[in-house]
Amino acid sequence: MFEFLKSLSDKSTCSSMGICSIDPTVSAVEELLLSEIREISFYVIKLRELSQVNREIENRLIKGLSVIMINTSFDKEDFLNFLEALCYDKKSVKERYVNFCKANHISCELIDFNCDTCENKSINSMIKIGEAKMQNKYKGISIEKQRLFELITVFAKTSSVILELLKKVKEDTSYYDFEVIRFFALTNSLSTRVEKLKRRILEFSKIGYEIQKETNRLYEERYGKRESAKILLNAKKGKSILISGPDLIELEELLEAIGKREINIYTNSTMFIAHSYPKFKKYKNLIGHYGTSDAQVDFANFPGAILITQNFSQKIDTLLRGTVYSNKIIAPNRVFKIKNKNYEPLIEAALKLDGFSKSENNIYLEFEHNFEKIEKTLQELKGKSVVIVVGENSTEDDIQEFGDKKVINLACPIESDKLLYTLDKCAEMNIKTDLFFTSCSISSINTLMSVLFMELENICFVNCSSSIINPHVLEALEKDFRVKIIR
């Protein structure tokens, strides 16, 4: 089951291609963005303390934190445009803070990063500045504190990815926005004690849990309560569009834009969850699911147009592009940008391409999503101990250490609603709980960090590729929060 999601956590694919590690250039560019966001966050917090709020800047900070850069061939213009917006925000928020302090005779607290990024305009100079920032950001602080700062950064970024999805269905996210910004701003102060960093991580863990629950709740309100589904896994003859990534709103917008035009829509990778929402079943041209989640292969073989949604985060460096469209803030290079939610260029491209020339024999995936079944199972285990296994790639050897405890395999590699429901029920029924994540993705990393505050018996996590998570973060989880990393 879920073979098409296996490569989200399977390291063999990237190993064979030699692209498991993040390119130093990409790391430098991302560090540059994070550095700007850190500095702006400092002044946003100072202004909040003085009852001065700028929601536009806070929204842009969350958008910037949600950027997950993997591809070396990113669009340089996208990057420079977004960086320029952050530079303007930094200048604006700093001036506003200084002017407010002067007008009210308050002592100002300023920070200086010793380099004005905004004075530089070329991508090469940006990369050099980013490299210098990477080399110097943790000078003189302990390894323990370094790994906690890395964990905070990853947790803030993955929470921002979820928060960007929440913003699509919730008008006011100001509370969550500020909490993420305030949490990330901890990385500004190198003098903060280790004990405080650990405490704040656990406090924010509860907020991360709330963000996930609120996101799940509001998507259920919009699209209906998720249910078991039968998903077609093969192609049908006709014009085609493939959509990949986690953003259901973009899928809905695309389907509405297509209307009655004869174009078959296929989900790819994490977008498969759309098939479990009742509302999407009304769209007759949402045919099924296509691919293996290895975007390099899927996109190369797909005979139609392709849409990657805002938080799509797979490596497609070796792909020869031409029919890929995107809503990403910083898109891969040579990908067409969707502007102002106008999907017509994508639709026109799909109509010009051949699509699938013939239909294949029907192959279906039976996808179970049944809360009642979970509750019934847990009712029989009140007061006992269970092991909740989340994701795919689990083997009998992985769970041998749990002995005679009841193992509940939720088989939900990227969606969190079943897990959060199960954990809440276990707490309610006084069931001692071990948690075992058997797949590694941005979603599972965020979910893992969002349950650290809970009083679970044990948490185990599969070892991740360095292309997905910094090894220092795994060290912090293992050494500071008693998470067992399965190597």
C-alpha cells in the first residue's frame, strides 16, 4: 500500500543519482533568507511589545520561512524579488521601531548582523554573503546549543509550511503567525540558556499540534469529513494534467478553471489525499492518481501538462522542463509561473499536448480512512499499552523491541489527522502510548516535533536523508528529547 509514496522517505533513489545532500549554493541562499527573517523577526517582536503590529510583514515572514529549497536550479529572479521585499521590510520595521522609541523616549535595543544584504543586487554576491553567514552564525557557542538552534529552525519552517495551508482556509492566523515568528526569533540570541531553549521547544510543540489540528478541522469543514476511497492508479485516454504537492486549494481552483473542458486530472505524490474528501468526488475529470512520487521519473513520463503547488518539495534538477507550471514562491528554474491564479496557460498547454493515447486496464488502491474503527480498537485497549506505527516501510524487525504491546498501524505517511485523533483518544482513555514514525518527510518531521510535549512512553523515528533534515536536528531529538532514531 502507498507504494507511490515510498520514495518520499526511500534514500536509495537520491543515492543512486548522487543528490542526497543539499548543494552548498542552495544552503547559502536559504541561509541568507533565514538571516533576513531573523533580523526582521527581532524588530517585529519589539514592535508587538509596544502594541505596534504590521500584518503584511508578519505574513511575508511566514511565507519566507515556508520556503524549502532543494533544487540547485532555482529561479534567480524569484529569489532576488523575494529578498528585495524582505530588505524593504527590514528597513521599514527597523525605522518604525527606532522612530517609536524616539517619540516616546524609550531606550531602543538594536541588533547588527554586520552586513547589509540589501545593498547587493547580484546573485553571486548574495551567495557569498550567505556562505559567510553560514560559517559565522554559531561561532563560539556549544554543540548542544547549535543543534537546538537547528531544531528550532526546522520546526519553525515546517510549521510555516502547514501554516501556509491554514491561511488558505482561515482568515485570521495572526496568533499562530506571531507564535512561529517569536519561536524562530530565539535563534537571534546566542546567549539564551540551553534549558530555556528546550523549554520553549516543548511549549511551541503544543502550538504546532494546535496548528495541525486547526488545519485538519477547517479542511474537513470545506471539503467534508475524510472517508475511505478507491483510487484509480492507471491512465485514461485523453488530454491530461498532473498536479503534485500538498495544496488542495490549488487543486480546487484548477478544477473550477477547467470547468467542462475534457481534460483528465491526476494527482501525484502527497496530493493523493484529495481523493478521500467527499467534495472532490463531484469533479468528474479528477480521474485518479499517477506516478511513484519520484518527480524526476513521473514528470518525464507524463504526456500532459504539470502543476506543482506552492509547497511542493521534491528534487527535479535533472528534469528537462517545458510543460511544468508553478505557484511556488521561488520556483525551480525554467518553470512557468502561475500569476494571479490564472490557470489558462496551463490548461491551454494541456490541450495542445497529446495526453495519453489509450486507456490502460483499471488498477485501484483501496484507501482506508475510518475513525470509528480506530476508536473501537482503542476502546478494547483501555488502560493498556499500545505502539502506534505511522507511515510506510515498517518491517517486522522494526517493531520487535515493543514486545507484547498491541501494534496499531495507521498507514498514514503524510496526513496527520488520523494520528492526532488516535493520540487524543489514547490520552482520553489512559492508554500508554509508544509512537513509531517509519517514514521521513517534511510532514512527518513536523508531526514528530508537534507531539514532543505529550507524555508518550517512547518515540521512535526512522533515520532521514540529509537532503530532508540536518543531521544536527536528529541529534537534538535523540539527545535532548529522548527520541530514538532507528539507524
